[in-house]
Amino acid sequence: MRAVRRAAVLIAISAMTVSSCSPGSSGKPAAATTTATVRIVNQNLLHGTACPPDTNRCDLPHRVALFLRQLERAKCPEIVAIEEGNRQTVTELRKGLPGSCSYQLVYDDDPGQDREIVLTSKRVLASERNRLAGPLRTAYWVRIATAAGPVDLVATHLASGSDNRPCDRATCSPPCLVADTLNACQGRQAAALLRKVRTSHSIAVLAGDLNAKPNEPTISDLVSAGLVDTHRAIGNAECKPATGAQCTSGRIDDSLVDMRNLASHQNERIDYVLVAPVARCRVVRPTGIFASRGGPTSDLLNGIVFPADHSAVIATISCQTTSSDLAAARTVVSTTTTRPAKSTQVSEATKTAVTAAFTNLFAPNPDPDAQLSTVENAAALRESFIARKQQVGDLATKTSVRVESFTGATASTVDVTFSILLDGNVVLDHLRGQAKLVDGRWVVATSTYCQVATLGTDTVPEVCHP
């Protein structure tokens, strides 16, 4: 199996690094071509919700300002994908935009705390956010008209250790496999989205913090699906944890200690710009770690030398571009699929009872049976519930829930949108959940409990399987 995967990698890399040629089976140029390049930067910009409250998300304003300066110093890469973005990030970005790079900000005002944002100096043709498996992650498709032709970008942030877990049939539907982890399933879904939206003329890019090392299943599956790791395609060395060279992640993410230290370094490579091979295009330099030395340093930036716990990555794609390629850059109708549904009519008594059931389950309480008293199938969940409380420790005393809206109802069910808070800060936002009427009482549905309680676990209780 390893030999097959190595062969797939070599074939994909060859397709991206050979000299470009004009399309057509005759070997003759189909049309006059021009050489054009497009640069794509990807940066996990750290939302900072785990940072001490008095640090303003580990000084998000100055970190954003530093990143914008790095982009200017790099002569304004045309496309920038950002992970761990949210409305606060958007507010800080807009303070520095359009700036000398003439960037516009692409965002759908999703209320999530960990969402993708795109900056571009080129014309935006479409954008659409799609939910991935599990309650937390999304993939953001943006189509952009560039001098190299249309770019179909899918930016995403896949499950980390805090929310990864084994799949099941309900959570991980095709193209995922039941044997996948949530992280691997989300990778398959992002790649499937890219295949769906790309055209024969577009440059198809999957960029993001994928929370997987190059030799792990998620990346192997993406390469087997035909995507090329641009870092490897250009011949860059692999990450060296001992020195931090060619690595993208590993700095402390809940304080500014490492982000103020030029000597701090990374220890793994989990951030990527992956590209679908196109005969007319090849990977060129600069490609690899972006702004690896940090800075520019300035007293105005509160001593910050790295904008996040992650290092950004960049890929430069050079393409032989025809008038047909440029003409293919057309605006298309697109929609965002992750907005919370509008509230529906539910009686005040039902709202009160459903809210009380959710509050009782998630509010701190030393008595697990009291918490489970408002959960469907409480007896079957008891053992795993107690084990989960022990696993999270003191965090269990800091959680709370907020029911955001009531989105649908029948005689025996109520659909809700809810958020989980830690010390008053939203950490899981606008999740879709349900309450059920059981023996005359409103309780939290088993499926709703399971989607939250199994995040970051190695096993899923049997009752949580469909």
C-alpha cells in the first residue's frame, strides 16, 4: 500500500513540475498564451479564545496588523486564506484594509468562532460556506478571477485533537468511510467540494490548517485523490522538529510568550496549500513557509514578532494562460449553507422547558445523575458521561450553554441552535440540536448530547451510534 501511495505522490508531483504545455491533442498551440502567476498564502491566525481574558485574545489587533504588514512586505500575494477567523478578526482586518495591497475581504458574517476568511486583490466571482462532518468545522469555497485564469479555492480547518474522534455512519456519510476519523472524513469532504466546483479552466486549490502531518492518513488520502502538496512539489525539505525548519505549528497558543520570541520555533508541518495538477500550470518559487523569520518588528506592535501560533505557507503557481482561460472567469450564483436557521413559532412554555433541559445538562454540577436527568437515554449514557467529566477535569466547572434560537418543531420534537461557552466565551457556536418530549418531559436528544460529548475522544459509546 505504501508503494502505491508513493507512486501516486510521484505521479502527482511530476504533473505539477514538468514544463507547461498548451492544451490540445495535436501538440500544436490551441491559442496564443501568456505566462501569469498567482500566489496563495494560508495562515491560521489564532482566534485566541483560550488566551487570558485581559489579553484581548492574545492581542488580536496587533497580531492582525503584523500579518497585514507581512503581506505588504511580500508584495501583496493575490489570494490569502485565513483560518480561526471570526467577527472580531474581521473587525481588526478591516481596520487595515484595503491598504497598499488593495485587498477586499470575503466573509459571509458567519457567527462562528473558528471560520475561514479570504483576502484577495482580484475579482471575486462566487463564495459559499459548507459544513463538514461534526458540529464544528466548515469549508469555504471562493472563486477568484486572476491573470492566470479562475482560481477555485477551498479553505478549511480540519478537526484537531480537541474535536477529532472516530467516525460513525450518521456523522460521516459518503464520501467518508466509517473507518475514518473525523479529521480524515472532513478532508475527503473538502476534496469532494473542490472537485464539484472546479472547472476545466480553473486552478483548483485546497488550503488550510489540516491538523495532519504529511505521512498521516488525511494527507495520504488527499494525495491519492490527486492533490499535490506544493511544499514537496517544489523540492522543499520536510519539517525538522529539532530546529523548527520547514515546520508550521508548535508555538504556545494560549499566551503571547512564543509569539513575542524570535527564537521560538515550530515542530510539525500541518498547514498546506494543495493543488490539483493542471497541464498548463506548474509550482514555482516562492513556495513553502511564509515569513518564517517573523517580523517586521516594531515597538508599535506590542513586541509581537509572529502573528499566530502557526506559521503561514505560500504557493506560487505559474500558468500558460489563454484568452479562453480568462473568459472562463465568470460570476456564478452561490449561496452560503451554514447560516443559522430563522426561529420558528414555539410556545413560551415549551421554550422555557427546552432551555431548562439544555441548561441542566451543560451547567456545572457535581451530581452526574442530576445532569443526566434531562437527557434521552440517560442510563445508557451514564458511564461514558462520568468518564468524560473526569477527562475534562476543571473545564466541566466552567461550561455553560446558550440556546440561540428555536428552528423547527413538531408535537414531540423541537429543533434548536445552541452554543457552548467556557468562562462565558463561546467555544462551540451555533450547533444544531434537538429536544424530545419523553414521558411528558422535554429532554435533550441523545444525538445532540453525543455530538458534543464525544469530541476529542478515542471511542464513541454504543448508544451514540445510529
